[in-house]
Amino acid sequence: ASSRGSPRNAQPEELQGGGSDTPSVSSDGSSRLLGGRIVPHAARTKDVAMGICIAQSMKFWNFNHNMCCNYHACLFEVRKICRRSERRGCDFDFGGDGDGQCEICGMLADLKPRPGRIQRCTVCLDGTIHATRDVVQL
């Protein structure tokens, strides 16, 4: 069995992180659990926020294409990048950056406390960033 990409018979909820408690062995020989949240003590980031984040990134790309429009050309590139990335080996330390989280959309962020100032979410633009341990389930 390969340790790359999505499990062959994975159910949709497993691919979304609701996963199993199946142990896996990393390249350094230590055992890790598959599935679960990237940051266990933080709330799940909403799908719409993840989509906004990808769309924001796509706006900064430049490449040649012969698609119907720039938007669909970027989506084609996202799928291509994802297929290539799934073939790479596991990275058990990937993600989970940020000690803050938006109370509305769940996007992780770097908490930058400034006395008397509120830190707004740069993704949904409505939420306030709080320490991840203080954000309840969304």
C-alpha cells in the first residue's frame, strides 16, 4: 500500500478530515495517527473560507492558456498542481500555521495582539482573530 495521496477506498468524510485512528509510520520511524484535525484544539475552517483563500491566490498567477477564461484556466492549474502534489510523500509537519483563528470562518492566522486594536480576518473580512484555543466550534 502506498503512503501517498488519498486512500484508494476513502469515504468523503475521511478525505475531509473526519478520518480514522489508523496508525501510520513516518520516515523517522515514529508512529502517527491518520485523520483528525490539523490543529486539534482549533475549530474546523469553513469550506467557503478555504475556497476564498485559493481564489485569492489564483489572482496572483500568470501563465499561458487556451481555456475559455482566466478563472477556468486557474482552476485547471489547481487540479494539475493537486494531482502532482498527491504523488509526493507524506509530510506530517505540514500546515497548522498560526496561533490565531477567525471566529467566523475558521481561517488560521498569526495572532498580532495590539492593545486597544481588533485584528480582523483578511479572508472573510467580518470576523475577529482570537487565540485558537479560544475559538469554539463554528
